[in-house]
Amino acid sequence: MFFLLLIPITIYLYIRGFKVSAMSILFFFLTDGFRLVPETAMETGIGFSKGPDFAIFIALGMITVDAILKRHYFKVDTLARYLIVFGTFLVVCILNSKYIVGLSWSEVLRSSRFQFLWVLYFVFRNMESKQLKNILDICYYLTLATSVLYVGQLIIGETILNEGAETFTTFLGQRVKRFYNQPYLILFFSFYTLYNNPIKGPWRYVATVVLLITYFGALHRSWNLLFLFAILVGYIINLSKVKKVKIFTIAAIILVPIGMFSGYKFLQSRTFQDVKSVLSGDFLDVDFDLSDLEDATFAFRMGHLVERMEYLSEKPQSQILGAGLITEDSKKTDKMFDFKVGLVDELTENTIQLDTSDISYSLLFIWFGYLGTFLYMMIYFYLFYYFYKKRKNKYAFISFLFLFVSFGVSFFSANFVIAVNYVVLLITYCIVQDEKQIEEPKELHELHE
């Protein structure tokens, strides 16, 4: 009940002008208490217990108050257009799921509820840039604190933060436990600590080391390589054209022979044979170890995606509107789907049909179809392009690198459907927009002089 009381308290703080404090509480819920509060502790007894559920009620309260008190609150700009288009589609999708597919309101709202957090854009847009920066700094410090605890897990080999998936792997010849319960936004704040660290003096280097150990500590090969590659890309795109040409020329000379050799080895590998089987639809010919996340290979993820795409190909309407905003525990799930590729439920020993943390697009296609997924991803593409154009701004640069890695790891995780990942981008977008409006009048003044 304590956490339930925080909803009206947070809205009251927001109304009274303590917006940074209110938003800090909002992020507390979006991140499940910064990975410190288990779901059971947030149980309300009235139908919801996940942190982001509390955030939805808080967001709706803030929006309602602002819309009443401020004129032209929902003024349409470029990002708002993308949100309105997707929001309109989402309403159609909800109605289709309820009245055509025949799902209950409870199932439909449970599947779609986190999408309503996109409306926080209008809240952030009406806040001062300084307030938004303070919110990010507070979240940085809290992420740093939980990262210290995560590093403690690596040292003692026991879970400290909220429980998550755990496996063992061999690292430097030693068998070590892998913890997947990294703090939310560890990717964003790993870039933040490198390019906009709010800590001054020698302690900033300690903080950076802690965050980077936390990021790399789960030993995700794809995540780690993409992070390093993003650092390189970020360095190159800020060079002069002459230096870029030199670097690309040298890189081509070095990488072409390496690529040819690696390509030949890949064509002879089992992975390539698995991928061919997946793309040809022979999912069951691929020897997946579905009981261990460590062995959830790229071929497995592609099989997971392609099998669900095949389901849509047999249902033209589902290609447009999706199969329905359905939940894993719905009574209709087993009637509608019979997917063979997926992790195995330990209790029932059946293949999990919908829920997955291995790839973003399988769930997006089932929920929204091809059209809805396109509209949804267009928001991310616009933000990616916008941050690239404004990359001279440090907040835009950090967000660009964050999205660069996010697009890559979306084939290895469900990051694009995790609410806090897009909420933080709405904040940085508003910061850049606000600073852009300040800079433009200065430029015009200089031209007149």
C-alpha cells in the first residue's frame, strides 16, 4: 500500500512545482525501484504490481493537470506527429483485439499499457531544460549506486539486486556466474559517464570504471562489441572529411582481407548451416539448446522471428493489425499459436509462445503486425536521425550512440519494448530542442550584427 500512496504524492509534488522530485519517483517506478524492489513488494491487490504500472497512473495524472492548466498543451510538432500516427494505430489495434480477435479488455490493456508512456513527451516538453538535466543526473547517481551493488554480485557470486536470469560461462579459463540483472539504462549511462559525467575530480574515473564493469560484466558478446564499435563510430563521425577518408581507406585495406577470410570460415561453420535451415523454414533441423540462455544463438533468434513471420504470412489481416494484443497467459494463446521455437517453460515444459527477452521484433510483429511495427520503429528512426544531425550537442551525441547500439542489440534483446528506454530519449530530445531554440536566436543576432 505504501507504493500505491506514492502515486497521489508524486502528482501533488508535480503540481506544487517539485517536478524534478516527482520525475525521480517516476523513474523509480519505471526501473522497478532501480532494481532494488521486487515485484512482490509492489503488489497492490487491485490488479497491478509492476513498477511501470505505477508510472502510467502518475503520467496520466501529470498530463491531466497540465492539459487543464496550460493552453496549446498538445501543440503538434514533428515528434508529436509520429506519436499521434502511432497512437491512432494503437487505438485501432486495441479495438481490433477486443472486437475482432475477441480478447478481454484486461488482456488488451495489459499488452498495450506501456505504450501510453510515450505521452510523457508532452510533460517533458513543458519542463525547463535545467530540470530535465537534473533528472538525468539524479538517475545517473542512482544507477551508479546500483552498479556498485552489481559489481558486488560479480565479486561474491550471489544475487543482490532483483533476481534475474543467471547462467555460467568460461571466462579467462575460469567458470564464472553471469548475472543478467544489470541496472536499467546501464547502456545509456555508460555513454553518459564517458561524455557528460556530472562527477568532477578523480572520483569521476572511479564512477566510470564501475559503470563500465557493470555494463561489460554480463559478458554479452554482441552488446560489448557493439558498444566498442559505437565508441569508434562516434569518434569517426566527428572528424573532418579529410581524416574520415584516411581512416576509411586504412580500414578498407586492413578489413577486406580479414573479411574475406572470416567470410570463408563462416560459410563452413555450423552457424551458417543453422541460419540456412532457419531461413528455409526447417526450424526443427536446428539443434537449439532452449534450456540455456547462454546457448540462445543468433540462429535461434532468427528462427524465433521467422516462425512468427510465417504465422503472419498465412493471415493477411494480421500482417496489417497484428494477431492481437494478447498476453502469454491468455486462454486464447494456445488456441491461436503453436510455435516450436522459443524458450521452454520450466513448469509446463511447453514452448513459450509470446514472451521473449531474446529479440524485439517477434513480439512487435505479433502485437502490431508489419504496419504497426513500421509506425512504431519510425519514432526510433526519427529520433536516431535527429540526434545524428544534432550530434554536436552532447545530449544528442549520447542519445545517438545509445540508439546506435540499441538498433544492433534489438536482435539480441527486447530492448525496444522496455518503456524506460524510450522515456529517457524523450528527455534528451526535449533538452536538445530547448537548447536549439536558445542557440537559433543567438545565430540570428550575430547575422544582423
